[in-house]
Amino acid sequence: MKCISPPIYKRRYPQKTVLYQVVQNTILEWSGNYSLRHDEVLPEYVEKEFKDYFKCGILAHGFARAYCSNCSEDFIVAYSCKKRGVCPSCNTKHMIFITMHLLEEVLPKLPLRQWVLSVPKWLRYHLTKDAPLASQVLRIFIDEIEKQLKKSCDRITDDAKLGAVSFIQRFGSRLNLHLHFHCVVLDGVFYSDDKGSLQFADVYNLGKEDSDQVEARVRKRVLSLFKRREILTEEQFEELKSWKGNGGFSVNADVQIEEHNRRGAERLIRYCARPAFSGEKLTLISEKAESADITRLQYDVSKPSQKTESPLTLTATELFDNLAKLIPPPHRHRHHYHGVLAPNSKQRAKVTQFANHDYRPDAAENMALQDNLKIEAAASKLILKPQAKTSSKTWARLIAKVYEVDPLKCEGCGAQMKLIAFIKDAISITKILTHLGEEIEAPKMQRARPPPEEVQVENEIDGYHEPEYEYDQTVSW
């Protein structure tokens, strides 16, 4: 019988990926010509996003050292950029982190439902440019969902509230700018009974008619909001109201997850928190890379649950233009909490204490009392222990979740390793990498080409002359 050895963590080499090589060869040329193509200055946070991604995973910019105290084995791990728009690795780890946080620390084992809202293209442009306006539309959507859930529940009080986590996605499947809202909502409402205990009431018979009613009310309130903000004129407002059907608005609530289906809940949250771009779907179909307009790329946009779509063919310039629009501006949250899960809600602690457990409101006071007794017992011992850093644990858990392998498991003896040092000094980095035989020089971006010189051509009066070069018309077409 053949013995299968357990998987071992191997560090990634971002410089070997297609995206990294395209950024290395053409990003300076793209950023230098951006204002000429778009009549506006490239946002500073977008430029910094690409530059930080170029350093992500490169040992020459610093690394952490993991050490096994059992057999003295060690290995090094390069730093991550931890950015939000370009880096596929950091975006994937952020998606996993949000999923783990919601399932293990926020959401109890209750049924979930996904509510999705998209608005007409006419209004979508303003939402991408105006964050407060997008927040107002989201509040309208959450408010209408709560009203519909109350209508679908029996024996509830007037102070009933929902519990929800919303995600504002800025992208479509073809790397296009498409702002819409995904909301993971506990499929019911919370209310206080006669004893003051926080109860949960499930919805019943929630179907297409309910989502249609939410859609109609959201459409009416959002159009009125745009009119009050003087974004729409009276003529535009009446025209949008007169559109037949849903008028470009779409509300979907078909996806429902049962309370004990945590794998389904994990898949749903991952889908809502997924990044806009996947580096694995990008392939290079042209070997030339002297110019951003010559480099040809192909991006796979097909989904496993749908029919295969034709891939997206684009140049490096078009790829960077699309990604620049999808990078979220700084200091904006990518997910929000609502109802009893809101940060300022008095009921949040009562709900989140049952995270990843069955919701039993009758046991809430007992659990809180046990927690207080544990805290008092620990304080009475007067033993002060230094708090261990959680960064290594979090990093290891994320890697284990993504690649299904423990990165801190020693390859030699199988014991658990620890991160013992974070190397940032240039001299130390050079010495260690030289000793290990690793590359000590960081990759450098290719300089942007200067603009072509203008050549004065004399007019030919005698007739047409053949050019001295062959012109490839497929480049223009």
C-alpha cells in the first residue's frame, strides 16, 4: 500500500505569475499616460496599490522567520502588501478572514438568506462617485427588507429588528464597474418577549412576491432620493418612473441557507466577500511586452454554475484601466452590520455570544453569568501573563483555510513552529538571503518609454510611395 505524505507548505513566487510580469513591464508606461487618455489625474491610492502589490511576497523587501524548537529547522516567509484591490493573494486571504470572523464570532446557527439589489445604469454611476449616497441607498434596502420580514413573521412586537451583514460590490464578472449590494440576512427577526428575553422568529412562505414588493418600494424611495438630491431632473425622474417592469431595478432573494448548513453559509459569505479579480484566470496570449498596447491578455469570465462564456481579450492598458475603477477608495468599509448586529446595538452582545452555536435565548443569562465568573476567577489569581501576538495564528489559519495545509508544521519532525523574528533591516535581509542562496535584488519595474519623436515627412507630389515597414492592421482593429 502506497503511503501518501502529508502536504507541506511552500511559499509563493508572485514574480512568476502573469499579473506580476505584466505590472513589471507596463505599469509605469500606463500610469505615465493615464492623464492623456482620461483627462484626469490618476488617483494616488490607485498608483500606490500597484506599487505595493509589486513588493508583495518578495523576500528582498523583508520577511518573517519561523523556527522549530524541536529540531532547529526554520524557514522564512515574505511580507504581504495587505491591499484591497489588485493583489489576488491578499484579497483571497481577506475573503477567508471575513468569512471566518462572521461564522465564528458573529452569526449564530440560524437560517440565512441572500438579498441582492442592483439599480439602473443611469443611477449606478452616481453611486460609485458618491459614497454617502450609496450608504443611503443601502439603508433604504435594509429598511424595506426588515419591513417585509416583519410582515412574514407571527407573534412579534413592534421593536422587532433584523440581523444582517451587507457587502458593497463594485464589479461585474467581466471586470466592469458595476456597483450593487449583497446582503446576508438572518431569515427572521429578533424581538423581546414578556420576560425581556431576546427571541428569534423565523419567516414563513417568503417567495418571489415578497422580493417583488421590496423591489417596488425600493425603486420608489431611491428615485425620490435622487430627485431630492437634485441628481435627477423632473423630466428624468418621470422618465425613470414610466419605465415598464422593474424599471432597471432588480431585487433577488432566492438563495436560502438552512440553519445547520454551515458549509453553505461559508460558501455564501465567500461569494459576497470575493475579490473583483482572480490572478489564476489571467493568461498571456502574446509574448511581446514592449508596450502596454501590444501585450495581449485573456481573462476567463466563465462561472461553474453557468454556461461557458467567451473569455475577455484585452491589452495591459485595458486591464489596468478596468482594475483602477474597481479598487475601492481608502477609508471605506467593505462590509457593514445592521439591526441587532450593528456596532451600537444593545442586543449585539446577546446575539453574537451564540456565534457558531444554536441560538437559545433562555441560556443567554446563564452564559453571561458563567463568563463573568471566569473573569472574576482569573482576576483573583493576580497572575499577569504577556499577551501572545495573534498575527502568526491568524496568518497560519488563513493559509490553512486557503491551501488546506498547516504552514507552521515542521517539515522535518512535524512539530509546531513559531514565528520568532520579523526582519526589516536591509543589511540583515542581504546577509540572510545570501546565506540561503536566495535572490537579494528585488525585481525592478521597466521604465516607461519616451513618447515617439515627431518626424517631419515631406509631401509626395509625384504619387504614392510604399512605406518602408509592414503595418499590422489587426493591432488597430
